[in-house]
Amino acid sequence: VTGMVIVTTALQDLLEKQVESAARRLAQLGLTANVDEVLARVSDSELSTWRNNEFYTYARLLMAQQKFADSLKVLKRLEGAAQAVRMEYLVSRAQVMQAVVHFQAGDVEPAMRLMSPLLERTARMDSNAVRIYLPAGETGRTLLQEAARRGLHPEHVSRLLAEFPPEPSPAQTSNLSECLTERELDVLRLMAAGLKNQEIGAKLYISLNTIRYHTTNLFGKLGVDNRTAAVARARELGIL
């Protein structure tokens, strides 16, 4: 099986929330949990060319595993490699995904600090600038909506949002509060209070891996893909 096939299949796994399957596939390419070792073995020249998609997917895997700092480490390396050879599309793609990682970690302000200069750059691109944002999915849409709310490049943002697919209908969650376990509700309440995963674990006396397990279940049941959206959906449904 070629590397391209492995990467494409791993990305599809991630889109289908099959995180463990994606991790097994990328491990075949040497993309394992030790991010520093993995990055030490690759050159910037490789990252800006034939291994760019491979490491971009690796960063998305780390994000799906809620290893946000590691994901950002990979994305910043991709950004630097692309900047060195002035590949604007790859620079922008890495920056969008960094904003997504910050947002999913519950850090909205760092995400928006990335979005402002990014929108300025993509506004100068051709009419297909939306291709930079579409891979970020619903989180990409949410980031653009937040940019619109803040008045960042309103005409450009409006055009980008118009090119996104229609928003999915809300999940059918009339009895959702009954579907959430007591521990999931505990995690959700602490998320709403602004606690990070380590702080939640300390409060509930459970491991970081267990927190990640509950968070993944919460996202699936609420039909969202990040902490901010989970809290917003729970409030909308009267769970919080």
C-alpha cells in the first residue's frame, strides 16, 4: 500500500471519527505518538513537498486525540517549512488548522488572532480562497462566523461563508440529557466553567485519557466537534 493511499484512508477515518484506525494507519508511516522524534526525522524540504499532506493528516490525528500542543507543534513546523519556500497556500492551510486546534481546545482568542491576518491574506487570493477553509469543516464555519461577528474583513468572510455547504440540521436530542452518563455531565459542567482537561481530571480524580474518552462521547452525542460548540449546544438544549 502506498503512502498516499494510507494518508487518504487515514483522513477518511478521521472524518468518520475512527481515530484509533487512523492512528494505526499513520503509524505505518512512522507517525507515532512521540512527536519530537517524528519531527526530528523529517526535513523542511520534505514537509513543503511530498510529505506535506502526510504531516497535515498527522496534525489532524493529534487534534482528534486532543493532543493539542503536539498538533500545534506539527502545524507550526509545516507553516515554517512552507514559508521558507513561499508556498502561500500551504502556509494558509497550516494556519487555518492551527486556529481550529486552538478553538477545539477552548482557546478562542488565540484562534481569532490567527484568523485576522489569515483573512487579510486570503482576501488577496483568487476566487477559490474558500478551499483554504473548507477542510476545517464545521469548526472552520464557526471561526468564520466569529470573524464576521467581530467585523473582520466582512465582505471576504461573507463570500467565504456563502461558499460553504448548507449547515447540518440540529441533532435530534429531545432526550439527550437522559443519554448522557453522570460522568459525562460532570465533564460537561466543568467544561462550561472553563476548566481544561488536566483541571477536570484533577477535580474528578480521573486520568487524562479517561477525560478524552468522555469528551469524545460528549461530542458525538451532542453532534459537535469542539468544546465551545458542546457547551453552546448543551445550553441551547437546556442541559446546562
